[in-house]
Amino acid sequence: MGTTGSASAGRLSARATGGRAVRRSCPPTPLDSSRRQTLDEETLLRQRRVLGEDHPDTLVTASNLAIRLNRLGRVEEARVLGEETLLRQRRVRGEEHPDTLATAAIVVVCLAGLGRVEEARVLAEETLLRRRRVLGEGHPDTLATASNLAVCLARLGRVEEARVLGEETLLRRRRALGERAPRDLGFQ
């Protein structure tokens, strides 16, 4: 019995979504991360073939793979994949779609990790403005972007700006999340 394109596409979407559910519920081990990376890479190849480069599920899988590559220390690969995905998402989903903004945030972390802090700062500022407009000031993703921008500013020697933004962000986190709010301003 053959597999239809839509049935195959459905399994690819479910496979990518199922992978995200597992990632949230279980802390990864190094072996798990390697296996998940392989699964993400295989899924991305299949999605590109079956769904196309610009399908929303393909773009989400590519963005997730960029996160995984960055966490595994393959930062340059993560940056390249993130930037390619960001260009596609901007064209297909628009500048202010939450998935586009999430990928932009990934690229910020990669750029900063590669020492390209000024580029990271510029993208973080653009992303923060959009996230504030789309998600609101107190949304966890907006707060994470603000924290990342504060780190970039500090690394660029703009300490006073970093301090002000960091303190504002911490207050917003505490208002939104209560006293359990993370207190560090490290990259997220």
C-alpha cells in the first residue's frame, strides 16, 4: 500500500511536533541531543522534499535545528541555518509573525556567540520592537529578547544602557511571572 503525499506530510508535521513535546518534558542527555539532532536533520530533509522549503512546518523544523546546533556548540552552522530560515520566514510569514521573531532571536544568540555582537545588537533591537508590538511588554519571549539585548549592550561597553534595560526587564519579569522570575540576564 502506497503513501499519499498528504499522509506523508502529516507524519512529517507530527514527527516535528512530537519532537518538541519530548524536548519540553525530558531533560536532554548528550546522547539524546545527538539523536534529536539527527532526527531533526532527517525530518528537515524530508520536509523540504515533501512539503517544500517554504512550508511553515519546514521553517519551524529548520529553526528548531538551529537551536539544537547552537546548543551543541555548532554555532556557525546554527547561524547560517538560522539566517537562511529567517529570510524565508520574513518572505513567507512576514516580519512580525511569532515564528519569524523566534528565529530572529535564535540568530541574535548565534551572532553574539560568534563575537559578532554589534550585528546581534542591531537584530535584537529590531526583534524587541516587533515583539513588544506583537506579543506585548510582559510576554516571556519579549522579556528574553530584552535580556539578550541588555547582554549585547554590556558586551559593547554600553553599560549604563544595559543596566537600565536589564533592571526594567527584571521588573517586568517579576510582574509577569512573580518572584520565581529568573534573575539572570544571560542569553536565552
